[in-house]
Amino acid sequence: MKDEFTLTPQILLSGYAQGIFPMAESRDDPEVFWVDPRHRGIFPLDSFHISRSLARRLRKEDYEIRINGDFEAVLNGCADRDETWINPTIHALYMSLNAMDRAHSLEVWMDGELAGGVYGVTLGRAFFGESMFSYRRDASKIALAYLVDHLVQTGFTLFDTQFITPHLASLGAVEIPRQAYQALLREALREGAFFNVEGVDHSAAGVLQRNGQTS
């Protein structure tokens, strides 16, 4: 359904709390519409799949993990493709949510440059993953592995991926019916969690030790 009024960050958060999320047809389409899929993609936080090759890549630790180091650069990286749903309205809204401590990025930096990352919205104990990108090989996989571990460490219970792709499915994401998703969302909204906190372990050894799905 098309948005018929001016979207605000508060309206956006209200939509997430109801289980819907905004999109645009393209970067050049000024209109934004709400999406409520019949089936929803989620990452069960106890079953992220780390392959042997990804585990080897993580152990190299030739990268740095940052939280909100350059949120706008991550947003721009996610929109830097031939077709994107991130139009100027969406860009401005998520920048506002970031300023409100409601939208966050987890970034992978290599050789002093942003190599990849993922961003999303937080509400209660739910993390609504919006998009990810990669400028360097495996950077988005590294970002997801650290994001899942970060969410576990900081008390989140729901990682919403909105849709399922073969790439996400290979890492452990699953698709569930709308009714099941709504039940998980209601439970996640009962209490709060903080994404940007001090003292989170971002070491490869810690990620691998806490993850039981390496194979």
C-alpha cells in the first residue's frame, strides 16, 4: 500500500512494531510503500551456520569490526547497486533513526577502508535487518557472523531479515509464516535491549566459540 502522508521516524517505528516495513520501487521513485509478507525471513540466533571456509576467514582477523563507525557510508554502500529500494526519503529516514539510536550499522573495515557491512533498526529485543553490502570478498559474510553474535551478546531475541535469499538460507536463515513471525515480534517487544554498548567481544575466537553451528 502506498504511503499517503509524510513519513516520520516515529511512524516508521510504529510500522515495525506492527510487523510491516517500508520500501520504494527504485531510487528514483519518490513514493514509499509498506510491505507485510505472508512469509517472513528470520535468522534464528542459535543456528547461524559458519562453514569451515568462513571460519578460516574469520580466524585471519585481517579486519576490524566497528559499530556505527560510518552509518551513512553503510547506507550508501547498500544503495550502490544497479537497482535499489533506498530512495532519498528512505535514506533521510534511516539517518534520522540512527541519530535517535534506533538504526545501527555493523561494519567490516580492511586496510583502513570500509569493506562491507549491514544495517538495521532496533525496537525492543528485535533487530530488523534492512540491507548489507560488500566491497571486498566475504565482507558481508563476516559482517553477518559478527552481527548474529553481537545480537546474542546484547540480549536480542529476534533477527528479522524480511525476505529469504539463497545466500541467507545458506547461513541459517529460515522462512516462517506471518502468524509465527507476529508471535515472535510480540515477545521481542516486551522488553528492551541496547545495540550500541561497551564491552562486547568482537574477537574471531569468541564468535567461533559461542557459535555451535560450525561445520
